Amino acid sequence: MPDRKNRRPACTIDVVLLTAVGSQLAVLLCRAPEGRDKWVIPWDAQRPAETMEATATRIAKAASIGEPAWLEQVGAFGDGRRHPSDAEISVAYAGLAPMGTPSPVGGVYAWFTLSDVPQLAPRQRQILDSALAAIRIRMDQSPVAFRLLPQMFTLTELQQMYELLLGKRLHKASFRRALQAAWLVEPTDEWRSEGRGRPAQLYRYAPRKRRPAQRGIRLDLLSS
Amino acid sequence: MPDRKNRRPACTIDVVLLTAVGSQLAVLLCRAPEGRDKWVIPWDAQRPAETMEATATRIAKAASIGEPAWLEQVGAFGDGRRHPSDAEISVAYAGLAPMGTPSPVGGVYAWFTLSDVPQLAPRQRQILDSALAAIRIRMDQSPVAFRLLPQMFTLTELQQMYELLLGKRLHKASFRRALQAAWLVEPTDEWRSEGRGRPAQLYRYAPRKRRPAQRGIRLDLLSS
DNA sequence: GACATTAGTCACATGACGTGACTAATTCGC
DNA sequence: GCGAATTAGTCACGTCATGTGACTAATGTC
């Protein structure tokens, strides 16, 4: 919700909201007031007495539905590259919305799969790339992938989410072994039949004990 | 070099400069203009047409001697905590200076070992802690420790530098094994005798091939 | 009921890591 | 000199994590 009444803020907050659409990552963009087919990453200026994170949450709420399931700062960007606001610097946040979050009505906002992202202002392009890189790095530390899934999910869905976020394929057996070692999920009594093939058991995110000294789970696991 | 003539900049650049002093990490602080014994992390406002990184380099240059051997952004901080400048937000950079960099003359700047850091403004304390955490995280990705050492060094010195930055002891054999696997150093013909004990071979930083698919060296190696 | 399809598991090879003990080269005290 | 102390450097072995292919299990389709 870029507010065009103020001119040239000193600093903007930009929010890269991601979700899963089918088997692709998608980012939420906002139609620019000028130009029919111009799109921007949602941004706004901080309001008085508002923390940066509060600003980011407000932008995310206005843009999508409800609060993002995860939100973290990516960094500050500037260095001369152009930004829709002409602000000197922009502080970027990355957020995740559960898959299935609908494109908000009105046509002002829309999800774009990563390969379909239209041309952005140079600084916003840089922000998008950095946000993706930041998420990939933080996946090792914190269980981010669950934020994109519903409460209950199959292990295959979870693995696909990891593959989406990491941008590479994982090996089934290795993935499940690592998952067990991390004590992150627990099985439920329910099963889901997806048409053909054996039904899959549903799991729920339930991180267990052993937080201390828990060395980040490494999912380098290659190929299929 | 906090410039007190401007009032209340919108955004400051703060630079956490680290070096090794003896067997401790030390941070460069600047004497606050008011109050004899108040110290601050060096900061300044951006100048017109200056990138953030250029500002950080300028601050580092003014504070210590020459350019820092490494400089990277940590993030943007604000959220109400107090800062010497009263600025809304501060963008923090972390930098490294080779060990042996002298305390600049004049008494305005001085190195403080981490355990001797005096009380700082709350936001600057947060910045310092985050900068340390950021360096520890990035050590895995990029060979930061070498920036603190001279061109040639012994493997024991290198190991001590890693221990300093990671804040924990490493096992000699494991450390060298991991180092070999990473192809980061090569031996020279020279040896150094340090008084008692067998002389140590000198090594030089020389990252070799195999950059692709090089999975970050994990140095979890515990105890002595 | 044979087959395709998807879920879930097993077993083995390979490599990384934690650890203690070993050898090597020097200085120091006598 | 000569042995003890000290520091450098290596080895070997046990354990655990990871890469990988093949296996079993349960369902739908024809």
C-alpha cells in the first residue's frame, strides 16, 4: 500500500511475501498507481511511533489476508538503485503466507510465480533476490517450511515444500531420516488418499525437546 | 566520528569493528563527546550521494587505520531502543581489522576486549551482539578468519582465530582435517620457531578450485 | 487379478566428526 | 651432553550422518 500523498520518505519498509502456488513459489505484488502493467513489491513508510516490524506486519496484513505466518528482516538496501519511492534506503522484510492464501480481491494485489515476475525497479529486484537467499539460509536454523503448509500435511508435501524453498530436489529416504532426527513432526491418526497410489499418513508440526545443542539439520541431500 | 552539528538524522550507519587482541576479540569504540567515560560504537549519517557501504568504509577508515579487511551489513535496527543519535533507525555493519592494528592515537578511539566493553546505549548493545552473531554465522560460508591474520600464519594461530570467532575450543586433529578438505590454505617453505617447542610451518591463504558444490565446512568440533 | 502409482522402509557404502594417543622437533635446566 | 618439558603435526579407530538403490505396502485402473 504505497501511500502517494507523502513525497520521498527517508526510508521505506518493503515486504516480500511468499507462498506456494502449485509446485512453484510465488510472490505477492501490488499494482503501481501509475502505469497499468507495472507492479511493485508492497512498501510503505514507517508511521510515527511504529517499529519497523510493526510496519512490515501492517503492510502484509493490508496486502494479503491476516498476519503472515512468519516475518523476518532481510536487511537494508540503497546504494543508488532506483526504488518506486525514491527513498534513500529501504529495509526489506521477508514473509510467508500459508499455501492456499487467495489473491486478495480487487485486482490491486496478485501472486506471481517466480518465473513470471514482471520487471521491477532495480532495488526491488535486488530485494526480492536477497529475500529468497535469506529464506534459504534461515531454513537450516528455523523450521520455516511448515509456515507454508496447513496444520496437517503428508511427508511428501513437506518434502516438496523444502524442495521449493531450497530450489533443489531431495532424496526421500534421506529427507525422512533427517526429519526423524530433528524431532519436528508427529504422526496423526489420519490418512489421506490422493486418488491413485497408497494413502499417505498425515503429520502435524510438533517440535519436541532437545532444542539445546541441536545442530542445524543439514539438508544437502541431493537428487531424487 | 559522530558529527554533532547535524541534529537527529533519519538514519545512521554504525560500524562494529573487530580485531584480535592477544587471545581475545576486541571492538573499537569511540569516546562520546559528552561525558568522559562514555563510549559509543562509531557511527555517522550518510552523506549525499554516498552509498551505505561507502559510509561504513569512511567511518572505519576514520576510526582505525586503513580500510577494514572485511565489511558486511548486519541489518537495520530501531524499534524504539535508544541510540546516541536519536535517529529512528540505524544500519549496522560489521568489519574486521587485521590483528596488530594499533589503537589510533589521540585517545578518541580505543579497542575494548569483549569482556571489558562499557555500557552502551541499548540499541548499540543490540547491534554489537547481532554483529558478533552475524560473523559467527558467516564464518561457515566465507573464510573470514583469514582477514584477522597476517599473510603468513601457523595453523595453530589460524585455529586460535577460529576459536576466538566461534567462541569455543576446537580439536586440533579435526580442525586440520576439515581445513584440508576445504582447500583453503597452502604451506610455504618457511617455518617459525616460537621459543620452546617444535617450530611450526607457515601457511598462506590460497583457496583452490572446487568452489562449486563446496558445502560449507562445519566446524562444530568440540573441546580441546 | 495384473499392473501402474504412490507411500513408506531397509540396508549398505561412503564420508564426516569426535577423540585419544602417538611421533617429531625444538628449548630449558642441569 | 642429556633428559624433561613444550609445542607441532599425524594416525587410527569408533561413531554418526549422508547418499543411494532397492525393497515392501496399499491403493486405483483396466
